[in-house]
Amino acid sequence: DSVRWRTLSDSEQGARGRVNRAFASGGGGILSYRVVTFDCMPTSLAGLLILLVAILPGALYTWAFEREVGRWGIGLSDRLLRFVGVSALFLTLLTYPAHYLWRNYLHVPDDAGRFTNLVLDGAILPAWLYLVPMAYVAVPLALGSLAAVAVRRKWAIARLLAGADPAPRAWDFLFAARPHGVVRIRLQDGAGWVGGLFRDSSYAAGYPDEPQDLYLQDTYQVLSSGEFAADASGELVSLGSSLLVKWEDILHLEFFADPDESKEGQ
């Protein structure tokens, strides 16, 4: 599908005539040839599928990463660039394995100068070859998840995998790690203070979700001075309810990490 034969133009006919005369004068006989036009873009469903398979590793890596830390891409065009960039890196690393598969199973030369595709011809293949499609999907997913964990836990390798400042906002930088701790919020327009517990059942809306709200699974009593109320044993007083706070209602927010359950790197 990627090769078309066409009739020569007048200028090309003249060029062919000059070549013919050159060969005739050199005693090489008359040269007969045809012009081949190669299409760089896919012109069939097969070509489109090849293009999709080429960017699949980058897409899987990005989806796995965003599943853990949120959709940090600026927009569709930015995410497509990430797909292509990560896919190019994967394909670079897979150059030798891909050539090995192509040469030994997909495009095998024979003694007659023809090529055979052992997969399409139904030849008996080694068992490990059936794992290649699974690895092509599983490896980018695993690396994307690993990169997300590294970013959340602030491992040293996170800078290499996601850059120096992967989070688009300070809000995401704090809550993407899913920390455990107590939050104290001063509300806008002198509405006072609120506070609560941020743990596994809490949620902070990440980029690019709007509105940028915060859900605290347990609410603590906060005095008008901004101090948390405490009982006789020194424990914070729970109000027995959850709390949902909108971004536009927050004047400033304080986060106190739980020293007993803080995660590595916090």
C-alpha cells in the first residue's frame, strides 16, 4: 500500500533517454526502469495501526503515572507530546530486540531472495515469543506506576523520571503524596477557623480539576483563636463529622504531618 507505480512525466522521459544513451554508448544495453513513489504517511488502516502501536508505550506510561498522581498535563497537545516523547525513548531502548524479532520471525530471508513472515504463516514459534505483546503493554504500565510512586514519596530518582518540579501547583505538590496529618484552615472574610484529619478516606482535588476543593474525613473543633480544642487527655476534640472546603473559601492552610505515620521523604 505504501508503493505506487505511475507513468513518467516528459521531463522524466527525457532523463531516461539520457540514461539510455549513456548506457548504450558504454555498451551496457538499454536501461529500462520505473519510478517508485514512497508515501511517508500511512495511507491504510494497517499504517494507522502501526502509528498507534508506536505511541502506545508512551500513552500507557503516562496513563499509569497520572492514575497515581493526577492528570498533570497542561492539555491534550501537551499530553500527546508526552506520549510521543516517552514512546521515542522506549523505542530507542527496544531497537535491538525489535530488529531481532523482525529479522528472525517477521521478515526472514530465504535462499530465493524472498522474505517470509513466520507469524502470519502459522509457523511453530517459541513459547517466550507469546509474552512479547504482554511485555510491550506491561513494562510501560509498570514503569509509569513506579515513576508515580517515586514522585509521591519524593525519592531521589523522581527528579530523573519526572523532572525537578513535576507538580503543576503547590497544592498538588503537598497532596499528591497522600500524606497523613491534621489540616487547619483560616477562612475568607473573617469566617473563622476550621480543621480536620487528612488520611486515607480524605481527598484533595488535583490538577486540572475545578473547583479545587478539599475533603477532610474527620472535623476537629477549632477555637476562635485558631487553636485546636483538646480534651483532658490532650487529644483533639472530634466533632463527629466530615468537612468539605472550597478553594475560594480558604485564606490560608496549614498542614501538620502525623509524626507516627509520616511517609518516607516527607
